[in-house]
Amino acid sequence: MSLDTLPLVGGPTLPQERRLVTAIPGPRSQELLERKAAAVASGVGHTVPIQAVAAGGGVVVDADGNSLIDLGSGIAVTSVGNAHPAVVKAVQDQVAAFTHTCFMISPYDSYVSVAEALNRLTPGDHAKKSALFNSGAEAVENAVKIARKFTGRQAVVAFDHAYHGRTNLTMALTAKNMPYKSGFGPFAAEVYRAPLSYPFRDGLSGPDAAAKAISLIEKQVGAENLAAVIIEPVQGEGGFIVPADGFLNAIVDWCRDNGVVFIADEVQSGFARTGAMFASEHFGIVPDLVTTAKGIAGGLPLAAVTGRAEIMDATHTGGLGGTYGGNPVACAAALASIDAFENEGFVERAREIGELLLGRLREMQQSDPRIGDVRGHGAMIAAEFVDPATGAPDAALTSAVAKAAIAEGVIVLTCGTYGNVIRFLPPLSIGDDLLTEGLDVVAAALARS
């Protein structure tokens, strides 16, 4: 199929099929990658060697006519599906009205409406306020600023395997050295790390893992010095680690008892991704502050900090903001996306996807001991690959399976501190047939590896 005959309109109008017209990368994609090598800084990598020209439903189409099954959603961003019609219309209408005024100069309705929606949707029925930013890292950085201002303390605790961003402060919070931190220091001070509950590897109950973490925090940091504890309720880049039951609850209780702000980083796990609007709901916890981004705006850059009104209001006027924070076009996209999450069954769909993914991956695990663990919630599921004899992480196998799947037209992403996890993050708009076919391809790639 030539590019001229491709349906270049995104969204659900694209044929929902895996289609390989050329090897991946095809000639047009190869041409773009050559231009990228010449024009783009080499530090900016890519996972899938294609030139994307359209996407929607559960597929991404490249310039050579190949249609790939999307099990990555641009790292959990296009949860409502690429080019969702309501998002497209909202963006078009807003662009035609105005593209920017800077909310700190001339406020507009959509920013306030997004804040109202976040205040309503995030866990807890207490009074809340929100502030909007551009990226997950920016939201995390501002959450820490707010917590420090509110408490008058400086120290922050993050956890093993954490990923919180690429800015200087968020690199300090992030655990993984390569590729995120190596050579980029020195990092921000007063950041400490505690052990995470990792049931597959530590064998501890949630309360026991929490006691271990709290003991370290009390001895090495001191509650009287601690402004905030920040954690992903279900980790993202760290390997989709789901803490054992009771772990998060005990950490939250300790924070409450010691006047420490508990920050839930829901940048990757938020907005229906886990089969609840926010992953915190699975554990019955109510964070003081919640950071969001990724799935919030259907693919446009937007992020937020939402939390207890008294904490959010601790910062002096002018202390929060940014030129593009809460851009009106992104806010319009967010309002359309939030409406879709609430009214188009995407939370329920995430649960259905999770049942399909967990069922198939556990079936594969029974016949292949190289799959050491299968875990996650909703459409945020992972398989951890190991050496069956030792249980040691097998990054080489993980990479080989992912590359083979991509070559066969299925986009999958790896993650984990040890590089031995494949994460499944399909758009919630994907159909069962495509999802099953994508898993068939991954299973075949594993069998050949």
C-alpha cells in the first residue's frame, strides 16, 4: 500500500489491523531516521524505528503503510485513544478562539474547569485546590516545593525503583542511573531513599516492608526534618511494581502521625489506567497531594498538582506558575478527555483489558519459567523476565522479545531497574481482537528467544 492511499485521518476511522507492508523500518521510515541522526541530539533515543503518520483506536500507522498494534500508548498518554473525536474537536475550537494568554496574565475558564474536575475526581472528599503545569516532572517538582513551604522542612523521601522525572530535582528522586542520571549530577540536596515493598523479590508482607522503610526514615532522616514522602502507588519505569497490601496504608498513617506530606505520583497510573480513576483507590489511601500528567489531556502536554486546600494555599502568590502551565489548548483537550473517562466506560474497559492481559500472561507463565512474575492492575500490566535457575533479572531476553515483537508490528515497551520487564499499556480504545493478536505476537517472540 502506498502512502498516497493511506487513510491519514487518525482516531477510530483507521483500519484496526496489524499490517506489515515492508520490513520495519521501511524505506520512508529509514529516511526519517537518517534525518533524525543528522539533526536531533543523539541523547534523544527512540524505541520503535518508524515514521508515524497516523494513529487511533489500537494502532499506529507508519509512512510505509505498516499498521502496528499499539501496546504502549506513548507511555500511557493516549489512554482515550489517539485523535479521540471529542478531543480533536475541543482542540480545534480552542485553537480557533485563542492559543495562549498565560493564565497568570489573563485567566480563562478552561484552566479553572480542569482544576475543578481534578479537585472532584482525585481521592478524598476534603477541600482541594489544583495548579496546572506542563509535564509530570514539573508537577512533581512543584509538589515538593509546596510540601516544603507548608511544613517548613526540607527533606524528601523517595523509594527504590522510583521514577519521577528528568529535571534536576526529579533526577534526584529517580532511582535508576542509566539512562536518566548518569553524568548529569550533582543533584538536588535533601533527597533520601527508602526500600519499597517488592513482593516478588523481598518476600515481605506490606506491614513488614513498611516497618523496614519507616525505621530507615526515622534513623537516617528524622521525621522532624521531613517535608514529604513521594511514591508511585503502582510504579512506572521502575517495573510496574505493586506494593504488598498494607504497605502504602502504613506509610500514609506514619506520615499523618508525623506531619509529613504524603505525595502520590499518579503521572503514569492516573486517569483510568489501572481500572480505577487513580491507582490510590486500589489501596484505600487518600494522598495529601496527587501529581498527574500523561493521560490527562489525550496527548497534549498538561500536568497538575492537586491536594488539600490548606497545603496548596501555603505558597505565596506568584510562587507557583509558568508561562505555558495550563495552556488553553491543553486544558480543552483535558476537559474532553476527562468527560470521556467518566462517560464512555473507559474505567470499566481498563478492567476488562487487565483481565485479558493477566489471564494470557499467566497462562504463558505456567509453561515458561522465564516469566518470573506477572503483575499490575487494569491496563497497566507487566511481565518480569528472569533466569529460571537463579531468579536473576534477564535483561537480554527482555530486550530480544521486545525487539522481535516490534519487528512483527507490535509496539511494546520495556522498563524496570534491571531492564527485565515488559510493560503493557494499550490505549483503552483497543479492541479485544487486536489485543489478543498483539499478545500472540509477544508469545511467539518469547518462544523463539
